[in-house]
Amino acid sequence: MLDAVLLTPWSEIAGSPGFFLEVLIGGLLTGVMYALLALGFVLIFKASGVFNFAQGAMVLFAALTFVGLMEKGLAMPLALLATAAVMVGLAVVIERAVLRPLVGQPPIALFMATIGITFFLDGFGLTLWGSEVKRLDIGIPTEPLILGGVFVNGFDVVAAAVCGLLVLVLALFFRYTAIGRALRAVADDPTAAMSVGIPLTTIWVIVWSVAGLVGLVAGIVWGAKLGVQFTLSLIALKALPVLILGGLTSIPGAILGGLIIGAGENVFEVFWIDLHGGASQDWFAYVLATLVLLVRPQGLFGEKIIERV
């Protein structure tokens, strides 16, 4: 069957409904992984009102630590637990050493602090584990699956299922638990939240810990897909147009934005290649995000902020 597909003229392949479904489904599966990347940004922004530029570096650092521990001889489950503990410890250090001294400062100060954290984590991770590309095999099959006559990448299916499950669990956790309600209170008014006994610093530790664990899962998934390398931190920044599209404060927006970006860039790359000449996946998401900013700056699900002067 595959030989027949390879010998079929491109015009016939591109015009078939089955091929369109393959491209669309592949994009949607990638979009779920984009949504997981975006979720780390959303959680921290909701808790502190600060965009965490270091989320991409956290993804890279987590992936480097995980594969580095495995190379040292640690079994995969133990390496996973150890890396999770490292990311939680990192969250505590960031809260104590960086965030707590900056409480009450303008948001730009916290944003600049996250840029500093980015460069530190990039350098520290590469110093510890090296700069060469590391292969990560987590046992997910890469053979294509045939579902109803449609070819689907087996790795993408499993990875998207894992990412989707984690996104769902986190969305439910922050919506229906006491910690989630405290998070929303801190996001609405930190001063009022502290006045009723909600510990701001504890909430920050929890949220940064969760963002670190999200970065760990994202780093493992993308590292297994592309190899653990420095460009993982750049891939994580693909979450930026997802956030712009869905809204910086919305978990459902991150999910929908990821699906739109993933499917849109895949369809645009394959079916409109004559228009752009290829390689549109590098810039399509950012162009779409720019257009959304012109029409709806707060995103599809973001809150519109009105400042009175």
C-alpha cells in the first residue's frame, strides 16, 4: 500500500479526502502538545500576572536532567521521579531567591527576572549534561497506524494522549480544588487574597512546581520526538502564538489555541506550499497571532482589561 502511495501523483494525493484527514489529524495531535507547552505559561501568569519567559528553559533543563540521569545508569521510572523532585526543588529556589524579594515590584521587574532565570538554566543545564544532541527513547512506537484507511503517526497519538490527559487533569484540578480557588483569588487580587489568609508565596511555589512538572512532560515528549537539544527551549516558545490566540489567562484558550495552531500550520504547509514555497511552519503561527492581536488583543478567551485614568 505504501509503494502505491509513493507512486501516486501529488495532485491526486493532495486532492484526496483521506490525505487531508491525515494532515489535519497530524496537526491536531501536534496542537495538543503545543497546548501543554502553553499551559505552563498560563498557570504562572494566572498566579502572578507575570509572563514566565523561562518556561522554555525549564522544558530544556527538565529534559536534559531526565536523559542525563538515564545515561548515568538510573532506570527510567527512578530518573522520572528524580527529575520531578529536581523541578520542584527548582521552584522552591526560584520563589525564595527571585520572586519573594520582588514582591510588590512592578511586573516588568519580575519579567526581567524570568529572563535571567532563562539564561541561568540554559547555561547550568548545558554545563551539567553537555551540549550534544541526546537521543531519548521512552518506548513509544513510531510506526504509522492505519485508522479507517488514514495513516497516523503512532508516536504522535500516544504523546498527544498523554499531553491531553495531563492538560485535562490540571484544568480540573485548578477549577475544582481549594488550591485552584486560591490560585484564582491570587490572580484576581493578590493583596485581598493575602488579607484573607491565602499565602502568596506558597501559591507561587505550588504553581511554579506544577509548571516545572508540565515542563518535564513536555521536555520528555518533544525530546523523544526531536532529540534532547538546545532547540527545545525555542520549540517551547511556539506556545507564544498559542497564548496570544487563546488568551494568557485561559486554560481552555490554551487548549483551543494549540489545536488551531497545530492544525492550521500543518494544513497551510502542505496544501498551500505553492503560495509560500515551504518552511511555513517556522512562521505561520506568529503571523496568525499577529493578525489576532490586531482584531482581538486579549485572545479568544482572554479577559479584556479596561484601565480607567
